[in-house]
Amino acid sequence: MTRPLPDSETPTMRIDTQQFGTLQINPDELFLFPQGLIGMESLRQWALLPDLTNPAVAWLQSASRGDRAIPLVSPRAFFDDYRVHVTRRELGCLHLQAGAELYILTTISGHVGRLTTNLRSPLLLNLSRRLGCQVITGDDQPLQQPLPLAKPSNQISVAELVRQAA
């Protein structure tokens, strides 16, 4: 996936990725994860990209490491009763204000037919401030919850979230 080159007035950065080829991204479109992600604490800037073949999936692509891309889903699209239990302190880095929309995504792993998602360590995104964090929930959520093979519910697709974030 290669994005068209913008006009010369818009500053862009080039990211050579293994998954998506060369991307031209406006730095304002990146999400900042001040503490990084678990196991990748030094990687703080990420692009949220749609999966062109599956609207239920998005990718978090590192801006500094082209070989780091993480597939994500909205857990609520598959598990209606999923809730994240974290402290207010853990949400501090998101600088949430009244009325701010907080999006919750979880990583997926495995292979087609045997996909799982990590409900214990979700990623939280503040779209308006382009801030994110990964937290460990305060309750007993599974690290590898099998994803149902059925189509996700009619909640907002991850592809729509990516469009809103752009």
C-alpha cells in the first residue's frame, strides 16, 4: 500500500515497511504512545492503517521500525460484554477531557481459522489528541481469547475507526 505523495506544503515522513511497502505519512496522523507498547517501549510513534482485505482489522505500524506492524481488532465487535478495568492513573497519559472518545483495540495473533486476541492488555486510543497507551486490565481477562469465526457485530468497524482517525 503506497499513499500518494502530498503537495509540497504538507510535511511528510517516509516509512519503508515490510507489510505495506513505502508509506508517506503526515506526522500529525501518527499516534504517540508515551510509554511505548509492552515489549516495544522504545517505539513510541505509530500509524493506524486499515486492512484492505478485512474491515474488522487495522494495523498499528511503527513509524521508526518498518518491520513492526501489529494487527488489531475492536474486541467489542466480537465480545459485547467486554469491559476494560483500569485505574484513572493508567489513563493519565491519554489526557482525556469530558466528552472525549476513547477507542479500545486488542492485538490478534495466530493464523486464519485459529485467531486469538489479547483481552488482558488492550490498547486505548484518544483519537482527538492522537495519544495511545497499552494497559493491563485489573480483572482476570484472557491473554489468548479465541476469536469467533462468525462475522463481527454491527458496531463500528475498525476500518471506520481508521477513517475517523485520518
